[in-house]
Amino acid sequence: MNPAIEYLEQRRHFLQAIHWVDEHRRPVSEAEDRFTSEFLDHATDRPGFFYSTMRGEMHQRSLENLLLLGFSTEEIQAAIIAWEVNRMFIESEKALLWRINEGVPWQPSDCEAICFSDQFGAETDVIDRLATPVLYRVESTGELFIGKSIGETGLGILSPSEVLRLGFATVEYQRAIGVEVEFGIKPMNEAELLYLVINNNYTLRGVGYVSRIEQDPSFHDNIFESDLKV
């Protein structure tokens, strides 16, 4: 992992959620209101545990934390857009629902990203995660196929679980979603992803950033399929 990415990512993993607790601080599997309920928490820089709430904290938490606490892909993406594009904190279930109703650009898919793939559908070593084809599985049938690279599809089509499986950091997912929504930019290689991660949207607006990626009008007709076959 690039040192700049690693530094930013460490901030997302500084706090590690353990589980929800009820009003008596007994462990429970879920919370009725995830922004006022407490969960057991742990900070990596000191011993012991404490209790936290998610109020205003979604943008600071790792994908692992958010998945552990039961947030869905759509909820996580809506919270990322709220912060990355509008600098809005999500502080309640109502606010999160409002952000979802405002729209998340990516629709749920029946395709699950499995791993990076070579031309024969075998898992392969990766030099550039955004330039390497991805092996997908159709969940309803189990069929495998080789899809386009992440540089072509963008990270936003992936769920947080898929993002982690493919080895992307929380901060990379956050920034990739933010710039795709605001600027229509899909970073096509590691260098461009790094540039977008270390420059926030305010900075990009200030320099009048324009994507170097050509927009294919037929792109969304078949967002997964590449010319490679398993």
C-alpha cells in the first residue's frame, strides 16, 4: 500500500467497533436506532474499551466497522456521498434515509466480484488494481465471467465487502465514490487513484480538475462484461 494511503487509512482504523449494547450495556446483535444506541469500542492507541455512538461518525469509520454494525451498501455509499461531496455529517436514521432518497448512483447487482483475474479466469498477481480484469460470479446461477477492470467500471459499483476482498482501502473507496459523483471521474490506474485520494474535492474544484478518462456513451449498457471469457 502506498505510504500516503496507508497514513490516511490508519485514521479510519484507529477506532474499532466490537458490538452493539443495550441500555444496560449488555451485548446485542443489532440496534433499533444506530445513531443513538451505544456500541462497545476500542482505540488502537490505548488499552481498554469504551462506549461510542455512530452520531456524526460514519465518515470516520472503516468499512469493516460499518459492516460489523449492520450498515448496508446503499447506506454506506449515501453517507460517503454526504461527506465527500457536501461535507454533511449523518447524525440520525432520518438523515441517512433522506440521503438515500436523494439517490445513490449505483444499483444493486446480481454479480459479485471474486478476485482479480487473468485472461483464463484464474486469480492473478496484480500490479495495478485498476487496470486488471475482475472475475465475477452471478449469484443467481453461480456462473463465472471475466468483467471489466475497476478503472473502466469505477469502484462505486462494488459493495464494501467486495472492495475489501479486492484489497482496496476505506479511504480509496470514499474518495473514488466522491469524485465519481461530483466530477464523473473514474480513476483508471493506481497513480490517478492516489492523486484523487490525497486531493479533496475542494482542492479539485479549485484547480478546475477534468478527468483524463474518455466517457464511452455505451458504457452503462454492459458495465461488467469485458471481451475476455472464462
